[in-house]
Amino acid sequence: MSPDEFRRHGRAVVDWIADYWEGLQHLPVTPGREPGATAALLPDTAPETGEPFDDLLADMDRVVVPGTVHWQHPGFLGYFPMTTSGPAVLAELLAAGLNTQGMLWSTSPAAAEIEARVSDWLAELMDLPESFRGNGVIQDTASTGVLLALIAARTRAERDGAGPYVVYTSEDGNACITKAARVLGIPDAHLRRVPVAAWTRAMDPADLAARIGADRAAGLTPLAVVATVGTTATTAVDPLDAIGVICREQGVWLHVDAAYAGVAAICPEMRWIHRGLDQADSYSTNPHKWLLTGLECSLTYFADPAPLHQAMRVTAAYLHDRGEARIDYQDWQIPLGKRFRALKLWFVLRAYGREGLQRHLREGIACAEELASWIEADERFELAAPHPFGLVCFRHRAGDGAGRELLARVNADRRLFLTSTESDGRFLLRIAAGGTATTSESLKAAWQRISQTADQVTTAADPV
């Protein structure tokens, strides 16, 4: 493809994306295809000769869009938002054009120093502890952040010849914690799921302390606690201050997983979520979820990165160009290779600024408050957990069966997409505001549709 052809096709791609965003509200949120339907549209073998680019772009509409769950759709209210923006997408294009490999400072000085600077920018915007400043790194997801934290914790613990190890998190801690422990060879039987409070779903510090003591008495080594700010199920916030004291007293690594909710601290009124964070050893949050940055962009910070570097630093003849004053990010991650993810975060922070990001976050929180008021006013439903961020969890008063039927009917319509969870054995519906295109008006329309569907569920459940 020549530069002139690239210009022409590039304009067509940008136009396609803009048209897609403009018309999203007219598309069904979820595809109606059966498994294998997309693959059936593809040839069994790769083409022998190249195809015109216009044909490739046309297949976005023929093959890709009809088989896609549209995460940027105003009716996508499931899981957590996976937001993006024009600045983030254009920065991704620039990063792809540069195609740098940032494993060492010497392989891309700009990529290394921009990443270091924007990591500190975000730390300052969120008012993170001083110990994290200068010690941030961009990973793909918070799952990798948890794994790196456990690796660093194990490296520090091995100085004392410790083991076998135990990891602690709450009942609602993310499943990635289980996966990270398994990767390190820690069996599921040594992952402690600490009970949570009934309403807040926050970890019980007293129970945590008791479990750590019992494990020490049994000859096991408490390795790390993974506390959560904004659990996936209900956005519960674990009490970091009390948990931090326990971890310091016991010499246990404390990692804080704030994948979804951490960026809310850009708003000063939300900084209570990080109370006690100064006692943490590491921390992760995902700008790609709620901060308009697009997959993949997850920040992990270390109060002391030395144990991580000890575990990750390798030497080879082709990695000789290093220096103490340089930032060599291959020492901060599992792979050697490193994408220029920092470019899109740099663009987003500059394009929106503190004020624009605060406005976006506050709109998501306000939408959740409004939604909660509608739920409380409807005698068919009840709120099931606090809603400090953009997620509201609620249940049908008629019981779990009615809630499950409501969810199935709403999602079958394909104009909305919701997800569910369970809490204390009860089935809960989840509505996640804060998406790229979610507004008060779109959420009001969604609630009207949910309410109308609930009428059908109630009617179907009534005896004839």
C-alpha cells in the first residue's frame, strides 16, 4: 500500500468509524447470530492473492458488525463500561503507524518517558500516595497487575525462605485473583475468600486477621491480601485503612485492585475510596474501563518496585544497552515486548483535561443516582447494594425466578444488554451507567423498557 493509497483508505476507515458511532443507537446491542455463523461467512483457507482494500472494509458491515456485541452502544449496560473516545482511537492509529517496541529506554526513549510522565499525571489527578509517584507502569489489564503484585510479593517473601503461600481476598474478589494464584503454583485451597458484610459487601478485617493468624499457626505463610475498590459484582469498597494495618503488622503484601472504580478519585469528593491506600504495596486501575481510553490500558503502581525488578530483570547479549538512569520497562512486566499504550492515555489526558474527565465521571455517578431513585420508587424492585459509582444492583421483590425471567426477556429484545450477579445466594440485576454513549436520556429510555418488560413478567407470573 503506497502512502497515497494509505491516505485514501485511511480516510475511508475514519469515516467508517464515525458513521458507526453515529448510527450505533439504531443497531441491536447484541448479535442475533448462532455460534459458527460468523465463521460460516469466511473461506476455509486464506486467499491465494491479495484482495482490494475496499472489499476488506465492506466486510466490516457484512461480517463483523452483525456478529458484534456493541460495547459503545447507549443500550449496553452490562458488565462495566469499556469506554473509548476519538482522541484514544486516533492515538491508537498513530501508535500502530509508529509500531515501536518499548522494552528498553534505548529502543524507544519517547515511549518510555511519556509512559513515566503520564503515569505520574494520573497518580497526581487521583491524589495517589507519594510512594507510587515515579513507580507506575502500563499493563494490558488489571489481571496482569494482580499477577505482578503476587510475583513481587513472593520475591520479597522468598528472602526469608518462606512457603507454602496463602493469598487472601474477599468473597467478591475478582476471578483474576484465582488465576494469578494458580499461575504462581498456589492451589485454590490456599486462596482464602474472606466473608463480607451483608449490605456493603466489604471485606471483614477481623475475619481476615483471624485467618492470617490461623494459617501462620498451621505453618503456612500468608503471602498477600488483594483488597478491592469497586468489586465486579456490586462495586463494594473494602476498608483499606483497617486491612492495611493488619498487613503491615503481619508483614503481608497488600495489593489494591481498583480496576473499574479507582479513576473515580479524579473527583475530590470520591477520594474516600482510597482511605488507607498509603499502606498498600501495589495498586491497579484501568483507564480503559471508565476513563475514555480504550482497551488495553491498565496502570499498576508499586510503592517499592525493587522486588518486581528482581523477579523480572533478565540479561542477554541483545539486551545489553541499559543504564541506571533509564526506564527499562521490560523489568516492569512479564513480556519483553511493549506496545506504546501510553500514547493514547497521553492524548486522552490532554484532550479532556482534569475538568473534562471529572465531568464524564460525575455524569456516570449522577446517572446511577437517578436510576437508583427510579428503582426505589418502584414497588416491584429493591436496591440490593450501595451504588457509589456508576453501577446499580437491584432485585425483583417477587424472587429470583422473576428476576431471571426479566433479564432473559430484556436481553432477548436486543435493544438493551444487562448482566446479573449473586449476593448472599440471591439473584441480582446489574445496570452499569458511565458508558461512552450513556446519557440520562438514554438511561431513562432503558428504564422505561425494563419497566414495561417487568409488567409482562408480573402478568405472566400471575395465576389465571
